[in-house]
Amino acid sequence: MPCRVPDTAQSIAFALKGNIDGLKDLFSRRLASPRDWALYGGMHQYETVHFLISQGALVDDESYENVFDFVFRNKCSNTEMVALKCIRDSRDNNWIEEQHFSLLHEIILHLSSRSLADALEEDPGAVHTPDAQGRTALDWATARAQLDNMKFLIAHGSSVNNMDARGRTGSAACTRALVDAGADPNLADHSAETPLHCA
């Protein structure tokens, strides 16, 4: 049965640093188990992730979500993307389908080769359509630092103050583009994230 270990545990430190030999030693002496913690803490150490999975670590919900989030936000290299495929393929469900992406989302995420301009001409209101996490196409364009797409979506009425279910990261240029478009940096509700907070 998995148990919770504190973030200060030696096994966590080893996983975060990619110290596979240290983990092997702890496992061999039964001082830790690969099933004791979520994989997401060591996700940037993809060799460690492979090792932990080979030792029986479970792919928890947060790790599964984070891998797709890293990939679609362009926060990992091609090498890391291939290496983390073991987590993406760990479930039978389809993460992309679960997100309920609109055509605009698919264009921003390069899941569709359609033109953003054509899609908006057909359905101008689509700029307000959220995915399953409450992210609009602008949220994704911000997370992916697609400045031209951001400006285009803003020009077509996308809200720069949309509330997302979780935080994202962008860039200083994204922040400037949103502030220039009138994003409010002082919104009272901080339980969710706006494109500006994402940037």
C-alpha cells in the first residue's frame, strides 16, 4: 500500500536530483519504495521516471496531467517528450479528447492545420470557448508564447481576463502584450489564473 512521505525525505531528494544509484540503495535496504510518492516531482529527471516506473511506481493523476501539460506548453525538449512517453501511454484514456478542445484550441496546439483567421471568420464567438480546464485559445497561445496568435485572438475579442482552473507560465513578452491589451493585473479572484497570471 502506498504511503505518504515528507518532501524532505531522502528518496524525494534523490528523485529530484536524478540520483538513481541513491534510490536503488534505499530500495535495496527497504528504506523507501518506488510507490511512496508521485512521479511529478522528478519529472524533469526523465531517466529517473523510467527507473521508478520499472520498479513499480504508479503513474498518478498529477504526473499524467503534468506530462501532457509540459508537452502542449512546449516546456520540454523533444528528447524529454519522447522519454516521458511512458507516462503519456500509461493509461487507456485519451487526454486530448478529455480536454474538449475547440477548433481554435486545436489550431493553437497544432492539432489542426486550419487557418486561425478562417476558423474565426466561421465562428467569431469561439474565442470565448473554454476547454475542460477553463482555458481559452488565448490561454494556450499565452502559455506557448505565440505572440502573433495572442494579438490576433485579442483583436478578435478574446478576453484577456479569462479565468483558468490552474496557473500556466508564459514570457515577459506575453505579459506586455496582455497588459497593452488591457489585462487587469489586480483582479480580486485569485482562485484561478488569468492569461496575465499565466504569463
